[in-house]
Amino acid sequence: MGFYAVLPYLATHLGSGLGMAGWLVGLVLGLRTFSQQGLFVVGGALTDRYGPRPVVLAGCALRITGFGWLAVAGSTATVIAAVLLIGFAAALFSPAVESEAAREAVRHERDTGTPRAHVLALFSAAGQAGAFIGPLLGSLLLLGGGFRAACLAGAVVFVGVLAGHARLMPRADPVRMMPRADPVRKRVRERGRDRTPASDTATRTAQRGRSSWRAVFTSRPFLLLCLAYSSYLVAYNQLYLSLPVEVERATGSEAALGWLFALSSLLVVVAQLPLTRWSAHRIAPRTALVAGLAVVAAGFAAVPLTPAGPGGLLPGATLVVLLTLGQMLLVPAARGLVPDLVEDRQLGLATGALSSVSGIAVLAGSAATGALLDAPAPVRWAVLAAVPLAGAALAFTLPAGRGGKDQETRAVAG
């Protein structure tokens, strides 16, 4: 809620409020995404090392500082620094919260018999509820006190988030963060039979780590998946860059932007589980990924072709609906393809790398798409539609995924 009270209005603040050029606005938004998505691996590694609680609390403190700084930032350098801090804060607390939520869901399932999916679905629904309320809160604050008021409200929300986690989040025992020791090896060590020097163990660990990195980043299918997923994130970033411009052009203000973000969140809350359940049983993950990217591309292509309609918001609403539908199709499919493209022992690294590589791509693409804000509308929307369409073409070269493999096996058996 605190995040979405601020970010949808950042592009207009940078352009209209601070007078930044379109390419610079795009670069700032790209830096925000990169400092979050690109550094997810860092947050995950710190969580594994120190446990989730201190990482979450540190991330919340940085987010409070970042929002407070952004409220008063007036120069390009201070804006960029505040935005980087806001993004890095999420790179800390997001993987820590998600990993702890999954861990507690498993423990709850073991203790009560309640399927872990119930806990994780509640976690997801809470996040979407915040994404629904946040833009509406931001719209009201923007009318009452301007962008600074929205930033300060976001900081206040995260003060509450910090206090809630400090009070309620379990103090993780460092032992339970590590795999259980093999009792046989433990007895051997106690008897003095394990003579392996610590330096040799450290060397082997480092070699395994380098081998995992090399295996992940030299896997052609995995890199293609990263590129396809990156095209989605570059397109999704237009909700914060091109959509505010379209809304202001159509209505003369950005007040309606919060309602469009609320529409997107409401669609996810209502349709994500049914749509995922339908696609998982009927189409392979690769097909869902290609179809999702194609739907996203159709959303951009439809903007100049859609009549203005009520209040001039119909083109923007069309973009939001199609982009959200595409997102609901492709994100679970992309995440589900990762285990098919890497070995199990590389899964954590690959999952983090998918976000990090995508964050780098958003950083590179945001300045370019920001420069399109000055281009004629048909050219701008055609180029934006081409990005996810190119991603769909790349995704089509990937393995079908687990669902597709099962279908192929049944076909051969028949």
C-alpha cells in the first residue's frame, strides 16, 4: 500500500514537477527497477546468511528513509539516490519475507494439516489488496497535498510495517536456517575420523559455487527465458512511464491513474487463481508464456486503435486490462519453467538470476522507452508492442515445460 501510494505518480512528478526530459524519467524508473529486481540475489543471499528478520527490518528502515528523501529531493542526483534506496530496500525485504512466508506455511501444514497453499494464497491476496488501496490513497493525497504528501504517507505506512514485523516476525534460530546435519557424519566427526581440512572444504564449496554460476549463465534455454521475461518487465514498467502520460493527455490530470491501478489489482485478486488453474491443466508452460506476452503486446497495440470512450480513459483501461491478463498468464509459467531448465541444486540461484537479469534489461530499456514519450503516439505504441512480441518469439524456442513434456510422453505412448 505504501509503495503504490507513491510509485504510479513518480513519472509525472519527475517530468512535470521537476522538469526532467523523457529519457531521464525513463532512466530513473529503470534504476528503481534495477536496484530492486537486479539486486534480488543480494537480498536472498543475505537472508540465507543472517536469517529473514534482520534483513526485513533493515529493508523497511531503508524504505522509510528513501520515501522521506524522495519527498524533499529536488535535484537529479538526490532523486536518483532516493529512488535507488527505495528499490534496494525492496531487494532486501521482499525475498526475506517471501522465504519466511513459505517456511511458515510449511510448518503450519505440518502442525495443523492445513495445505500450505492456503497460507501462500492469503499472502498473495494481502499483497494485491495493498496494491488496490495504495493508488487510491495516492490519488487522494495528491489532490490534497501533492507528491510530497504521498511520499510521506508511504514512509508512515512503512513505519507501521517495520513495527509490525519487529513485534510479530519470529526470531529465526540460525540452526533452523541450515540443512540438518547428517547424523552419521556427525558421529564420525565426533570420533575424530573425519580428517578433511577446513581449507579443503572451503575450496570445494567455492568450486561448487563457481560451477553453479557457470552452469546457469551458460545455459542457452535459461538465458532465452531471461530475455523473454525481461521483455515483459520492460512492458510492465510502462504502467509507471507511458500510462501516466496517456492518462494526463486524455483527461488533463493524473487523478484517474489510481483507479486504473486499482482495476489491475482487482483483476489479479479475482482472476489469478482461476486463470492459473485453467492454464495449468490445459496448456503447456511455454504456451502460456507465449500467449501472455502476445496479450501484453496486444494491449499496447490497442491503445491508438481504441476510441477515447467515457472520460477519455478507455485506451488506458484497455492497456491495463490486457497487460494484467497477460501478466497473470505468463508470470506463473515463466517461474514454472525455471526448474525444467536448471538442475535442482541451482534452482535458488536461477530464480534470483531471473529477476536480476530482467532488472538489468529494464534499466537498459527504460531510458530508450522514456525517449519515446516525445514520439508520435502511433510510433510510440507500435514500438512498445514490439518489445513483448519479440519476447514471445524468443519464448517460442524454449522447451514446452513440464506440462508439455507430459503431453509428449502420452503422445509417444499412444
